[in-house]
Amino acid sequence: MRQGASRAPVAGIGLLAALAAGIWAASACAPGDDAAARTRSAPEPGGVAPSTAAAPRDDIPLRFYALQLAAMSSVEGAERMRDSLVRQGWPAFVTRMMAGGKAVWRVRITPAADSMLPRLVLVALKERYPRLWGVVLPDSVPPAVLSGMVSTVTPVNRGSHGMTARVRWTMSADSAALLAVEDPTAVENDPVPNGFALALDANPECCVQMDSVWDVAPSPDWRRVAFGRAYLISGGGGDSLTSAHWATLTARVGLPARDVRAGAFPASGMASIWGFSRPGVIGTRARATPTLFPLAAGWRVSWSADGSQLAAGAKPGERIADDAPAERWIALDPANGALRGELPDGARLAPLRWTDGPAVDATTTLDTAARSALVTRGGRIESGGGWIRRNGRIVAPGTALASTRSGRHILALVPNPDAREFEPKVHLVVLSLLP
């Protein structure tokens, strides 16, 4: 690495463009940096993925990941680069390490509790500056260094995104809780299981996420969420399911075979695919675990107006469609799933107001020209030029769609660094910010 490379960026170009152009040449990876972990694990379909963020303690170093842009032998050069990045809105910092008996100062941006945020920032930067050097690395420093900077990214749906997906969200009356859903569909509007994420200001360190559900609805007091656990099985090239297929589905569902056969429904108009649903409830407290009830229902879910009963829609009627209504409704005790009989016609259910967002498919791109702003108690959240900022500081690439009242949880469309061919290059996530 060259001394003297740590000079101020050329006026009018910007630091990142200057980095990509090689003006800041001191960006060689320090020894040992190639050991960074670049993979992440995802929960099993239908599982719950609480956020890994935790409130920092002043006396315990915090494990985090960040995007490293340079490693320099000059502390002055590293600090000048950091200061230039901070002026542009980046959460930037400098860390020191020893390599070959010499000190090396590393310039890093966008620290987060897992690798997702810095990875998607790198993807977004490389789209603009293909020659930009950067690497995502783990580190551990005192929390004071990271105050107000660490965030986690929770994908709303870690399962299939179908041919296209509808985005929607709803909020509690006080805007302190937000429930977001990605609702995919297959060819000819055939049903595909949804994913959802729940974020609450009361649990700033927790964002509950589940895949493989047909429907989801919060209780009127937002202390519980009802869902319909989704199951699908394909008969392959056959016209119907074989005995072996039914045995496999029965084992997955965990109910008696007669109940599975009676509750199963066609899930495709073009192939032998069958679906099933079980209703369940999960609390909104941190680290809550879901409870599944032992009956065939949950294609649609709702609550009584007072929250005392869970309304579960049985399988869809004759129409095979992702938005088909349930053929009938039953009432359950949300505490233990005890059956309270069929829900009478005209029963008063808790109203739920959804906001529809953009559709997402393989051709969807971020609208970098659009600008929007959300005003929260924690300040102003703005989207513009392809970046989300909170009070002027860059949070992530993407577009903010909604936020909880405090501004600690932001629903956003962001680049998908793990997208495969024919998958959407953007996805719906919840960004959870620490104080």
C-alpha cells in the first residue's frame, strides 16, 4: 500500500467514486482479513427467526460485521478518509490491528449485528462503482464505538417468491407495531405460501419472522399473532397423489391421516399439487415460540373484535386461487385451540386495515429517482437516490415504505445480495436499529 494515498477526495467526484477510480489507493486487505465469514444461515421453512440484535452493554465488546473499504499504514490517512465518509452520511469508523509486527488502520462502514446489511451495501455500491474494492468482515469492539450505528436486516419472506409477490403491511393504532407480509403467487394465480415479519417498538431488539403461512392477523391488542401454517406436496407427474404422497404429507402435518385427507385442497390448476393448513398463534414478546393447533383450518385467519376468539377459515372453496375465500369459518380458543363451533354468518371480526405496496418480481428494480419521507419520534427517515437515511445518516440502500412510531424499525425494499437467476433482485425487509 502506498503512503500518501490518504488525501482528500477530488472535489465533485465524491469519496466512493474516488475510491473506485483508484485515487485512494491504500485499500489493500490487511493480513488475516480473508478469513471473514460470508455465509449466513436461514431458519427452516415455517420457523421463527427473531432478530439477533441485542441492546449493547458498555463493558462487553459487541460482535458485529462491517464493510471494509481500506486498510492503511497511516492513522492520519485512515481518519481523514473516515471523516470524509461521515460528512457524506456514512456511519464510518477506524479500527486498529497488528499485522507482521506493524499497525494497520482499517476504515469500515455500516456495522451490523450480522453480515446482511454490509453485504447488500457492497452490492449496491458495486452497481454504481464496479471497480470499488470492499470486503465484509467480522470484528469485536466496545459498544460505545457503535452507539446508534448497529442494525439488523430481517427478510420478510425467506421462502419462495413465486412468479410475483404482493407486498402489504398493517400497523397498530399507535403505530408502535408493524406487521408486514410478502404474498407470492404462482402461474395463473395459484397459491404460494407467504412470509411475514412483526416489529414492535416495545421489543426493539426483536423482529419475529415466519415463512410458510397462508394468512396472518394480529390480535386486537397486538399481543398475539394468528397464522395458518402452510403445507404443500406435489404428486410429481401423476394426476393425483399416491398413498406414499399422502403418508408423507400426513407425517409433515402431524395429524391423523383421515383429517389430513379431509382437510387437504387442490393448490394448482395445472399440476397435481395439494395444500393443507393448521392454525397457530405466536406471542409478540421477545423469543416467543409458535403454538400449532391440531385441526385442519387456517387458510384464512382473523380475530373476534374483543380478541377472545380466534377465527380460522377452513380450506378454500371450489376456486383454486391465492386469494380465494375460505369455504367456512370456525371459532377457536386462542389459548389452547379448543373448538368453539362454526363462526356464525355476520359474526363481528376485528377490522384490519392493510396498506398495499409495490409488486415484486424478477424484473423489479429499485426506483432511485423516487423520493419520500417518513416523520417519526426518532427523527426523519428519507429515501432518495437509492439510499435510506435516518436524520441524515445512511441506513441502507433501498426505499423506505413504512416505519414504527419510534423509527427503530423500518420496512423497506432493498437489494437482494443472495438472489439467484430468475429471482427478484430486490426484497422486502425490516431494518431494526439500535439506539
